[in-house]
Amino acid sequence: MDIIVSELRIGNLVLYSGNGTIFIVDTISDFWLNVHNEIEETGIEIDNFEPVILTQNWMIEFGLFEMGINKDKGYKDIGNGFSAYPLQSDKSKYGLYYLDEWTGITILFVHQLQNICFCLTGKELIHINKK
């Protein structure tokens, strides 16, 4: 699964395809990401990264909520226009949907959640339970 480079911001979490390591983006160029985690700091070609899939565990890691799907509706309204729902293909993975009076946005990846939260609040989404 390719990552869309134009969606990335400094501070986003990305997945290194080579070994499944999660990194934080430090700088972005046309073909290269400089990234770091608690163990290392490195530069790697963008083609070697994938988006981190948004799961219930990630939402909990960010301190958002623990999923409790409404069986009748099939999704959970978590307030402020956000609804979370299980993806049909894999019930362990979740999507987040933001709906306001103008548009609806489906959020499937951690970096998208980080970006929408920053856009709406002006604050970074803090990873409270670092792995």
C-alpha cells in the first residue's frame, strides 16, 4: 500500500515496509523521508514507507476512546462530528469518519487522523501510550 506523500506532515507516523518499524517523520523531500524513533534516526526513500493503518489500539494509544460499536447502527458516534466504524474486510481495523455540514472525510490511516485533528484544533495529536 503506497503512502500519499502530499498527505504527510512533519510529526506523522509512518511504517517502514522493510521490517515493520514505525517512525516519526522529521523532514520530507520529493523522494526521501528523514525519520526517527526511540532507537534510531535515519533517512530512507519514500517508496519504502506505508501508511500506518488506523486500529482501535491506535485510537486508544492517542487517548481517544475504546471502541464500543453500537450494534444497531454499526458505528460509534464519538462526538464533534466523528464516527468510528469497523472495516468490513477486517473487524480488528477501524475507520474514522468525520462529517460536518459541508463534507465527509473517511480516515483510514494514523497520519490522516493526526492531520485532521491538527487542522480542527491547531494542536498535535499526542501519542500518550508510546509502545
